[in-house]
Amino acid sequence: MRILFITDNFPPEVNAPATRTYEHCKHWVEMGAEVTIITCAPNFPQGKVYKGYKNSLIKKEKMDGIKVIRVWSYITANEGKIKRTLDYLSFSFSAFWVSLFKQTDIIIATSPQFFTTWAACALAVLKRKPWVFELRDLWPESIKAVGALNEGAIYNILEKIELFLYRHANLIVPNTPAFKENLIKRGINRKKIKVIPNGANLELFSQRKKEQSLIDKLRLDGKFICGYLGTHGLAHNLDFILDCAASIDDSDIAFIFIGDGAEKKNLLKQAEQLSLKNVAFLDPIPKENVPSYLSLFDVALVSLKKSDTFKTVIPSKIFEAAAMGIPILLGVEGQAKEIMLEYDAGLCYEPENESDFMEKLGTLKNNDAVYKKISKHSKKLAQFYDRKLLAKKMLQKLSTALQ
């Protein structure tokens, strides 16, 4: 099978879309597929091209058997509506023209960069090939949920385009059952919707001892570390975590935030205004170093804003923390909470409820029996969401789309 995969994010970027796409494609190549990735120069989230790369018209490379073609796009930081829209549209335009001359049996485009799916849909018509909408985010609903877009004429137009794309895709692969139910309620044929959830690379993520050299470097010796690793965006509600940190009297508790994003500048300013001494911010780290930093966490923080939209979301960082046996403190309602309760892999607090957050954090720090039980159960969760098994399942679904 020849697969053409259009994605705005790909390694060396380390966000969830880049990781999922790379790990799926790597396994597909191992299973005999020929995979070509159409992406751009790595720049997320700072909007600066990574060292060793250029924003060239076309740049080809090979990564673990995957053919990677990087195309030119207008690059900007992950902030500002107009600039980001130009970024997304320019990539989709370049990806379309380069892909037009590539032979393939099937085309895949992944959200949340919504415009990649426009390119895939147009290519499918011109090439007369099936195309797959990998649905990682309900867009434009999700950007409305964080206040970046209000209901009105523009929102209604985008929603009509969204539904048009769902109807014309040969296969839709959402990463949560709630996304599937959302589409069915809106009139999309359930037969072409196949859920493939996020998961973890169990070969990379496994339980390990804390690295003392890192603890010494970060001056965290003897601390109970609450860690967040990922995008610092509008949806992630990290300002709430900082407010909670300001209310904690226990000097043994420390918070570390690893990554970057549209809200990081505001978070740094907030931490300064609150005179927080128990919080550290670290720059993004390469994917291969993520397990070492995750191993420092006594608790993995997973947080989203309180919104009905985010009840349908299952953050991928859950699975990597679980694979390392790290208890999760989850501030997300809906499906993510259901998974946490099903496997007893963490404690859940009501999003934006400070007293509930404090109570659950105190339990994880002070109740050793609860902590050990949750750590043990976390690994069971990860085994069920093994990325390699999920990649195999998705490849089987792609085969059905060709029939």
C-alpha cells in the first residue's frame, strides 16, 4: 500500500500530532507499506525553524524508512489569529501542489490543523483516490471553546466546510469515541467512522528510576514533583495550576512545566507576579529525552479548561505517563475521566476547582498506599493503549478504505 500522509507537524517536533503520525507511519513501513509524509520545516511552537533545517521550497529526507518531503510555508509562532491562519493556509497550498505529482493509493490528512484536510479532499478528487480524515480535534468547535472564535457568520461557514469534508471522506479516524458520536449526531454515516485512540510507545516509555543528575541540575532533590510536559496553549488551563501553586504551603511540593506554546509568555508573567518559588519552566526537549524528564515526576498533571467540548478529548500525555507508572492528576471531564476511573490510574479533580485540586494532590503526596496502587494500575492502562497495536489496527482500516 502506498500512503500519502499530509501533516503540519512531524519530528523533530515533539507535540502529540507529530508523535502519533511518526510512530504510526514507522510501524506501517515495518509492516510493508510505502509511506510518504508531506510536512513543513519543523518550527512548532515557537515559529522558528529548527537548527539544521531551512524553510525551503522542497526538501526531501528519509526517517526510519519513511519518505519525508518538507514544503515551504509561511512560518509564525503559535499565536495570533491572522498569522496562524496564513501559516496553515500556506502549508496546505504547498502540500497540495507537491502532492499532486506523487503516486499513492490512499491519502491521509490529520487535524487539528484543519486546512490540511482541504488539500487532501481536493487531491482525492483530482487523483481519484480515497482519502482519510484523521480527526484529532473538533474544529471549529474547539477554537470556540477557548474563546478564539465566536459563533457567527465565519463560524457557521467553517462548520459547513467541516461537515462537507466529513461527508466526502472515504474514512474518518477519530481518536475518541465521543468524536464518533458527535459526528453521527450531526448526520455522518457511522459505517465509515473507525476510532483509533491515542496511545504510548511502550518501547520508549517504561518505568525507570529518577535520574539524579537531572534532579541535581534542576535543584529538585527531596521534592515531590508535579510535572506538566506538553504544549502551553489556551486550552490547557495552566494559569489555574499556577494559582493553585501559589496557595500551597508545603515546601516539599514543586511544579515543573516543560514545553512551549501561545500562553507561555503569559504564564511566565503570572508566575513572576505571584512570586512563585515552587515553580520552574523548562524549554521543550527532544523526544528521546522525554522519558528521562518524565521519570522525575511524582505526579503527571493533565489539565484542560472546563468546557463541554473538552469532555470529548482524551489527552495523549495520559498514556505516556501511565506507561512509566506515574500517577496522573487529571483535570479533564468526560472520556478522559472515564478512562482514569476504569483503570484507577490517577485521581480526578473538577476542572478549575482549586479546593478539589488541593485535596487530590494531598492524597497522592501523603497516602502511600493509594499512590502505589495507582502506579501499578497505570501500567495496565498503557498496555491496552500500546501504540504499535493501534498502528496495526489503523493500517487494517486503511486497507478496507481501498476495497
